[in-house]
Amino acid sequence: MTAITIYQRLEPRPRTNDLSASLRAPIHDPLWFLTRQWQFGELQGRDAGSLAYVEYFASSSPLPRFVIKGQVSNVKDAPLEQQTLTEPFEPDLSLRVELGQLFASLVADQVTAETRRKQLLSAFVGNFGLQPPTSSGEPRPD
């Protein structure tokens, strides 16, 4: 026996960028909701909670500074989570080498003159107290 399978996808396809009509969620038949509540016994109040009395008093004050590991920092206009939870960035040796190689390749892509490229790289390396590698790629002996 042959079978015919049909799939149908429902996709929202708004005709405008205005979402106010969708967010309003209008009810076309409010009586249907009431009858469903009646059928499931929601209108009898058996599962309703007890009355509660709540008093709430609050006050607030600005936070002038915070202390992390003995270091006092003033609160800036940035979000407090960003200021307090940011970890310092301390790259290890492998990341430093990788970033240096990336910088050298970017300079090689942008600067076509060989002499100018060597000047830029030696100035960059000298600025950080490093020794530029020899032509073979090995570091220079001290």
C-alpha cells in the first residue's frame, strides 16, 4: 500500500517591521478562555493560595569605590560587573610569539618595500627590548 506524506511548515512572515500588533496578543474569543477555566475547575478556587501581607521598605545609596585584593578602585560610569569581574590580560610566551608573528605578517602584507619593512620591524622589536631574529629564523646569540 502506498503512503502519501505531506509536511507543512508554519513560519512567521511579518509584512511590516512593526511588532506592536503581535505583542498586544489580542484575544478574539475571551468567552472560550472562561469556559476552559470553568472546565478545569480553575474558577472554584480550590488551588488558590492564601492571602499574604507584605511590607517592603528600601533605601539606596551610591557606591563610591570597591576593593579587590587590596587595590582600591573608584566606580566609573561603566557597568559595575565589567569593572569588578574583569580579569587582567597577561599573555604567556607562546601567545606573545604568535602575536609577534601575526604583526610581522600584517606588516609584510601592507608594506611592499623591503627596506621600509625591515625598518618598521626592527623599530618594533627594539621598542620592546627584543632582539630581531637572524635570516635563518634563529635568535641572535648574546
